[in-house]
Amino acid sequence: MSTRTPGDVPAGYDPADYPAFAVTVDVVILTMVDGALHVLLVRRGQAPFAGDWAVPGGFKRPDETLDEAARRELAEETGVDAASLLTQFGAYGDPGRDPRMNVVTIAYLAVLRDVGAPVAGTDAAEAALVPIEDALGGGVELAFDHRAILADAVARVRRDLEVTGLATAFVGATFTLAELRAVYEAVWGVRLDSANFRRRVAADDDWVVPTGRRSRPGAAGGKPAELFSAGRAWQEGGPIRRPRRAQRGM
């Protein structure tokens, strides 16, 4: 860690010679709700873009790191704690992206199984989980360049779903194969054959491990589905490849 003090500024250096700009953080939280991919958004309570939706975020304070700022802003604006899961995925600094001044934002991403009930705070008038198709398809107005940031986050998750164990972050410690398949279908926007999915994922215990237990009976009755836990292979990648047609269309 640097131990520089203000007295270490090189002789002849004047910060006023350079354009001033601010740094913000923006946090994309993705989760599954009723089999559909959702994003956590806040409705802005003040200008600019008052009344529009946005991903949680705000200005980095001089005395905090980027990670600390992301955790703080997420907690203050939504009440959600995802401190251990946040990862940076992009930086955005196009001129004019913020009408107030020149602002560079660092974007963070986290996938949560259960966001709970978001509670708006600080300058957020409302916090809610919004379907991705509404957020990206124009069903809601997004502030700043947040539609582009969200699109990049979803693209990142679509790639990671194929090459990492990210799918298991969307489900609990135990899950049904239908719940796991729903993650791929929602994120990729495809329909996967259930029998083929089961053969690929449940062929051995490397991917999913039978727990010997079953889920609770559904409202329609029938035999409860078998519950599984994640096997060790998820640490090395994912068992399902994204259909080529979905890659071209998304």
C-alpha cells in the first residue's frame, strides 16, 4: 500500500493543469425470480434523470477504495449485502455520459440466489427487481448509459455460464435439475431439452450429486423432484454449451 502524503507531490506539479473528473461505481445485481432473469434497479429520486431507473451506484469518496464504494452504495441504496461476490467487469468514461460533469464509472457485477426485499435508501426513491427483458428492451427508462452497462453485464454472464460454474450461483445449496436448467434458459434465452440436459448434467457425480431428498410437492401435485448438490467439476467449468443460434441472436 502506498504511503505517499500530500507533501510528496513533485515540484512544479499543479493539478489545476489537468481537467477535473469524478469517479463513480455502478453495481449490477442479477438473480432469478420465477424462472426469469431479473436485475436490481433503483428509481432515482433527484436530478439528473429523476424518476428514471438506474443500477445502484454513486460517487466514490476520497477516503475509500473502489470496492468499498461499491459495497457502500449498494447497501445504502437497496439494503442488499453482496460484499464477497462483487467483481469489476468494465469501466465507462465517454464524454457526456453524465450531464453534471466528466464522470468515469467502474462497473461491478454479482449474481445472487436470493436478493430478498430491496429497501430504497439515500437518494433512491424506490428499489425493485425488474425483468431483464424490460430493462434491456425499453420497458423501463434507464438513466445515464446504464442500458449499455447492463447489456455488457448480461453478455458477461452469458459467456461465463458456459465456461465457469456460475450457474450454481443462481441456485441454492440444493436444487432440482429443472431449477438448474431454468438458469441456462433464462440467461441464454433458449429452450433446452430436459432429457438431454439431464443426460449431460447428471451422467455422473462430477456435476451434480444426488442428496437422497426431494423438493416440496408443487401446487399441481405429482411426485416431488429429486434434489441435487453441486459436484466438484463446477470448479473447472460448465457442462452445457450455448446453442449456436442463441449466440447469433443475442
